Amino acid sequence: MKTYSKSAALLERARKVLASGVSSEFRKYNHPHALFYTHGKGSRIYDVDGNEYLDFTLSQGPLILGHSHPEVLKAVGEYSETGQLFAGQHLKEIELAEKLNELIPSAELMRFCLDGSEAVQTAFRVARAKTGKNKFLRFEGHYHGWMDNVCWGISAPSPEALGSREKPHVFPWTQGLPEGVENDFIILPWNDLSLVRKIVAERAAEIAAIITEPIMCNNGCIEPIPGFLQGLRDICTENNIALIFDEVITGFRISLGGAQTYFGVTPDLSIFAKAIASGYAISAIVGKYEWMQLIEQAKVIHAGTMNANNPTVAAALATIEVLENEQPHENMIRLGRKLMEGLRSAAAATGHAMLVEGPGPMFAISFTSLKKTADYRDTLMADKAKLGRFIAGMHDEGIRVIGRGLWYISAVHKDEDIDRAVATAEKVLKNI
């Protein structure tokens, strides 16, 4: 049995100076409490108590090349020696933009930011400016950052509490939101194209943008039903509405061109982050020229002192170079699907109703009798307490998984890692 006494002591020390002892809300919910880590290498991460974990969290997704990839660290170190931040342009920034332009269908022009939350807000600003409209349409359970106007509809006590599909009840995620900010958006259940058509037909004059995760990864890992994304594309084209793909998770993970390449649907604006730079803080808003020219013309202001700093740009270029050279996506899909099937078999062998869904490079598990989920409301029917016991049991056996049941596969995971995870899962399931 693992012990966590050193992490517990450091957490008590941290609480004296850090709110809850952490720098992000999600870090509070590790098992058995927030943990402190010393280093990571490849598919493994190590805590201060000397515990080793086979890691399927990958730092909530960014570490597509695993921990401490030598080529990324080398590129960051070498380029950092030339300077950290110039308050001006540098060569590798152009090279990175040219590479994204080459890989991503919607990336005719772009700007770099530090995280997905601010890139999303930039996209909203562009959409409002171009269309002359104010609202954005989004979907229940989709996460687009922690800013005030998207801090809704990502938590609910039950499916029934959400009310009707046409006029859902929307719950705030936090206190401290300004009065009236919920009027910025319209929210609907996902994967219901006829409902989107109906609402847009009624309210197109108000809607500047439709934003979606192309694969719903923040609650479950739900793929779009056939034709849904193309349907959104058609609706937006017909009604002077920006189609925005939030590819913070899907970007580079599902393919080098993101979900828009994988599904063959090109949005007007897209957000990329996480896997773009193997854990370094960079994001990008990319888009078609007709939309992004408003930033180019300074009709829409986008700024940021730390944007496109040398280390993050070098990390992104190195990450993309490794992905292009090694072409790991096919193997990541294979390993992910092998693990998914192994988990299904382990659950069946131990008498548990476990749903396993996703494309492979990322997927989610839930304890539910449903055979498939289509939207956020379906995910609320799962047994979250049982999932918590399973995640804790896996953690105590040295397998690290995101608490909400989301698994990530990296380019450095191997078949033996998958075999170990499946065997461990069956062991844990027998004890639940």
C-alpha cells in the first residue's frame, strides 16, 4: 500500500501561503489529497514519497510526448539561451505560425496566447465584431475555460434539474459571477442538430458564434453523431454566424490537423492549446482570413506581454517536429482502443456495468447501464461515487487516471503499459 505522508506534510505547509495549498482548483482532487511530485520521465511520474505511477493523466492532456521528452527540453534550453522574451518578434514565432498554417485547415491567420481560456475570449470578440451580434450558442457540459461568460452549464445535480431541452436551466459553476453575464449565451444539449436548427431559426439575429468541443472531452468522451459537425457548419454559413471549434484537447492529439482534419469539417475560428507544446504555456487562436483580418486591422484588439515567448514557441516547434517525424497517431489510436477493450473485458469479468467511450488517444469510462452517451445529460446518470473508488484504487496500485474518468494515451506508452493497466483494473474492480 502506498503512503503519502511527505505530500501530506507539504500540503499543510502550502496551505499557509497558497489557497487550499494549490494553484488550480482541479489539483485539490487527487487521491487521497493534493500530491507533490518530484519528476516525470516518459510514461511515468514520481511523487515526493517515492511512489511511481504509470501516467494516463499526462498533466490533464498536454504531455502528448510523455514527461520530459529530451528533444523538447533540448529545444527549450537552446532557444532560451538567446533570450526569454523580447517584447517583439522572433524567427521561431514565424516558423511556428507557418507550420500551423500548413497543418490546420482553418489556420489562415493566427495569434498566440498563453492558455485556452483567453484564446476563447479572443474568438468571441472577433465573432461579435464581424457579425455585429452579441450572443454565442454553446452546449451543456462543454468546457471553454473558467472566465465569467463560460462558467455556466458545466455542473448540475441531475438530468432532471436541467429542465427542458429547448430552454435548459443553467447552473453557475462558481460564486462571484457578475449579474447578467448569463445573457451572453444560449445553451443547448449537444448532438441535437434539429434543436440547434430550431433555435437558430428563431434567434439568428442575436447569435454571433456557435462554439463546440468537436469531441466532448470534459464530461465523458463523446464523439459527434454523424453529420452533426457538418450540420453546424451549414447552419453557421447560412446565418452569418462564426463556427468555433475548441480544440484545446483534440488539437494535435486526434491528428496533426486536429478534429477538423479528422472529421473533415473546417470551422471559421479554432482554439489550440495543451498538446501543442508538451506542457509549456502556449495557445493559439487560428482562423480564416475573413475573420482574423479584424485583428490584423486592429478593429479587434488582442494583446499579451508573455505571448509567443521564446521557450514556449521552441517547445511547440519541437513537439510538432517529433510528431511529424515519428507519426505516432496510428499507434496511439491502436493502444487506446486496446486499452478500451481491455477495460470493457475487465468490467464484464468482474460483473460491473462500465461504459468506455472515445476515439482512442483519449477516452472516458463511467459506471452506468447506458450502452452509449450522446450528451451531458446522459453523463449525469453515471455512478460518480463508484468511479471515485475505482480511480482511487487504481492510484493506490500505481496507475494515475484523471478523476472524472478521462484517460490520455501518449506517444511513449507501450503495449506492456496497456497490459499492466488492464490487469490492474481487473484487480481493482474485484475489490469494489
